[in-house]
Amino acid sequence: PYPNQPPTLVGSFRSINMDPTPTVFDVGITTLTNVTALSRIALDIKEMNDLLNSGDFLNAKRIYDEGKNSAQFDRFGNEIEELLSLKKLGRAGLSGIGMSAGLYDEDPSFIFQMLGMMNVGDSVDEALAKYSTYADTYITETLNDESTTHLAAQASVVLSIQSYAVHQLWDGLNDCVEIQSGFNPEADHTGSINPKQSFDNFIALYVGAGQTTPGLDEDGDSLYDLAQAAGNLFDTLDDNYEAYVNSDIRSLYQSIQQLMSEENYCTRDDTIRQLWSLVNRIIAKMSIPHVQMLIRCMKDEKEYPKVRMYAMSIIPQLAQCRPSVQRKLKSYLLDKTYDRADFPRILSYLQQSYDCLGFTCNDVGAYEDGDVAACAGYDSDHPMAAFVPKEDVRTLSKVDLDILAIRELLRFPSTQNNKMAQLYYKYGRAAVIVEDSFAYDTLSLQEMARSANKGKYSPYNQDFLEYHDQDNFADKEITAVFDDDKRTTEQRSAYILSWMQYSVVPEYMMSLLGAAERMCGNDEAEIQARHLQDFLTPTYYWNAFAANYIGSLEGVDSGGSDTIDGVMVWNLANKRAVTFNTLNDEYFAEVNDEMLDLLYAGQTQLARNDCVNFEKTTSRVIHLMLIPLIQNTIWHAIKNKGL
């Protein structure tokens, strides 16, 4: 019955409590709006847990289905008879994208969840039909199996509350984008657009009613409490016994509050950029306890029944990461019952994915005083497809993760022209340039497309200008097609991605090569690049070219990763080499084999200040990188000759 109820009763909590009294939580948080009623959903979890531990599954199921403690309100602020229930939260994705307008429209985390649960060959609609109620399906199954004890209560936090809290973050961001586009929240009395409410809804769900200050008498039942438990197990608590995850999320949430308290909030582009960054960083932090608890459950035999629950919360999110790794983890943890013999392989693949999800080995820590040691993280000379750079350019290599995320989001039909995919393009997520909490900054594909260095250093920039008869043509085409609702989903995706992969990135790479060549032997060269201004060495620009040519998805091994992984020119060369019979003896592209030799040669020449030979190497590299693009043009021409 739930998908057919009015939106004020279900899902996005558009019902508003008109009581202006802010909600105060004992963990040092005071909200801007009243979210006390929503926070009381944590009391449903507490009572469910107590009932399940006593064996009373019938009454626990009644609370799950019907709710008990969390009131709802109509659009006039009047409390209604029907309560909010955990079952409604677990079924919120049922009217999802591709079927009808649903709660989780434009929610990247939900889209990644669906893509990460679907099998190869499934369509989007098939995935939604099978998995959109994954949380409720799992919890209902456990409530019907009395051998699971309190698992259903924990799953309500790990699966339902987690996904709903994350959705509130995306909802708030999307509301702000609507306000920037001209919507006036002060003139709206329906609560249809209310970013302050959405962000406060998030913290109400995250902390939950009854959560006390960390310490000896700590108590709680929601995501904050889960992070505390994980922090205890992995020794990731601060001096005040608070999990680093919780203190970080509080700080990030309070930064959002500050933005929401400004005059004309959400109307400036820099506000949207900051909110985009804050939302993504909070979501990354929220993933850490789930990974920690998954590791714990795989190691502790008594916790084996919880492995699938935690795996279901985190493994599908790897759909935005390296596809081959996500498929392997899915096969180990979701497609079959967990086998402890697989633990070393699972742990290795899981640790490889931390960076993509936005956190580090140190963030996760070591389990039980080293029973599972913390992983080593990345060194500044981390290899890319067997190329070892002299400078730390790994973060620049991660722009391929944004392309991958955009590709996956574009697979879902959208009522808002894939607004979130547009924000990935406009602001970027993965290529973090500045990590200071007060000046957090990322390199975006749009910035690459508009880079001023193209005109100054790219040897082919004038040719592009003359051919297109305007500057930044790729950026204008991408922006226009995002807003074009007349093309099919497949046409929009192919057009946008082709411009990003085969125009924006190659043009930007040419400017990096030109900058490296210009700087060789000339320490006073003026390089105008916001994100590179602190690294004025030609070797850095040379290595930055390699990072953008190869990408982070190729891994560390010679030849790169499986062809389903990469999205940069390296990957294109490997794919087209199969068709054009230009593979080397190790079965990767001859172009890439030669490119590796040239990348090492260029590093050596720069170290020796051998600018004459470096100029020759640069020229060869520029021409070599065009070969896969030419092959791709021919391949598509043949493929489409009958159209």
C-alpha cells in the first residue's frame, strides 16, 4: 500500500512540524528546525531490539510495520493519526526512477545501490523491480526467522536508516539547486522545497532520540551509536571517546548549518559547490563504520550471520568504483553465503576500494589490536599500470571516477535532466586537490574543459578553435545535451561521455604536455592553473599527463586492468587494439607499450634537463595518443555505416 500514499505521509518527510523549537541532541548538535518527531524513529529500533532479544517477534514486527514513536504531520503542520514506520523507510525506493516519480529520484547513492545489486545483463527496470525494496525484503525475512534474534533491528539501522539519512543529504542539495534556479522557499507553504528541513532530517536520523554523550554511560540506537561501536572495535576514537566519524560528521553538518543560516542561502554558485563537497564528504564518512563492521563480522565466527547485512550496505556502492573489483566482491559476499576461506581475497579487494569511496586505511584502522591490521595506503609514487611517477599525481588520476559515476547515473532516466550527473561534471568529487577542511577543493571535468592553459600551451588548441569557431566548444556541447530532453537516454549518455572522454580529457592532456615542455629549463615559466599552482615543476606536469592518460581505474599492473574498468585513453587503446590487431605479446595495446617507454624517457630527460630530447619525446607522445582516438573514429564509422 505504501507507494500510493500521499507524499506528505511517506518518504521525503515533506510534512512539516510547525513548532519552531529547534531540536537539541546531547552530542553537541542543535538543529535549525524541529525534527524531534523524526528522531524518535530510533526509539522504534530500541523497542524492536528489546522485544527481539526476549523472543517476542510478533510485537517487534508490529512496531516495524506500523511504527510506534515517530509522529507525522500534514502540510499544515497538524499531527496525523498514522505514524512513520521503519517498513515505510525500507520500501521508499519502490516507486523509483524508471517506473514512476519516486522518492529516490536523482539520488546517486540509491542509483549506485541498484546498479551494484543488479546482475550483468539486467535492465534498469529489472533491477528496480528486484531490488528497490532490498532493505524491507531483508528485514522482513529476518523477522520471519526467529533464529536471527535481534538482527532485524540492526538491519533497520544499517540498511533503512542509512539509506534514508543519505537521501536527506541529496534531497537538501537538490532543494538548494532548485532555489538557485529561481524557486522561492519563503513563498512556499507546502514544504516541497526545504533544504534546511532536509539537512536537519539527516542529522535526526543519524543521531536519533535517546543518544547520549560518548563515555561510560553512552546509549543510543541509530547510526551515531553504530559508529561508536565500530570506533571501539577499531580504535578510531578521539580523546573524548567519540568516534572520529561522528566528530567529523558533526563538524561537516555544522558547516552546512552555517551555509543555511546565511542570507539568500542557496542562491550563489559557491554555496552549491560547498554543499556538494560537504554532502559527498559526509556520505564517505558514513561508509566507514559499515566497512569496519563488515570486517569484524567476517573475522568473528559468532557474527557471521551479519556479514550479508553489512555487505548489502556497502558492496553495491562500489558500482561507482572499479567494476571488476565490485563484481568480485559481489560474487563473494552477495551471490553466495560467506566462506571464511575467502577472507584474505575479500579484504584485499575491499581495501583497494577505500580510496574510491572517499576514505583512507587510517580512517578504518586496525581491528582488535591488530587482529586485522590497517592497510598501508598509497605512497606518493603509487604506480599506474606499471608506470611509477616521480611526483604524487594520484589524485589527478581519479578524475576517471567522476566519468564513471556520470556514466552510471546517465543509465537512469531522469525528470531533472540528470541534475546530479551535471553536478559531478561541474564540481567533481574524486580528484581532491586541497584536503584542508576549510579550503576543500576538487578538480572537475568542467574546469578541465575550460582550462586557460589550453590556449597557452596546447599545440592543437588553435586547430580546435578554427574547427569549432569558438572556445570551450566541448563544455558548451556537454552542457547543452544535459539540458536536452528530446534525445533518448542512450543518445544523451553516448554524446556526453564521448565529449568528456575523447575531447575534454585529451585537450587537457595536451595542455599539460605543453606546460611541461615550456617549463623544461625555464624555472620562471608562468603556469596559470588553480589546482597546480603549488607544483611548478615540469616533472609534475609530465606525471599529471600520465595520470590523465592512464587513470586510477587501471590499477598497478603492467598493461592495466580488465577492459571493463578504465575510461581514459589508455583503456580505449587496449579495447581498439583488439579490433585493429595491434596488441603486443602481453596482450595490451602496442600504443600503450610505447607510451610507457616514452613516459619513463621523459622523466629521465627532465631529471637531466635534456630539453632537446624532451621536446622530441613530447612530440611523439602527442601523436601517439591520437592513434586510439583515430581507431575509435574508424570503429564507430564502420559500426554505424548502415544508419
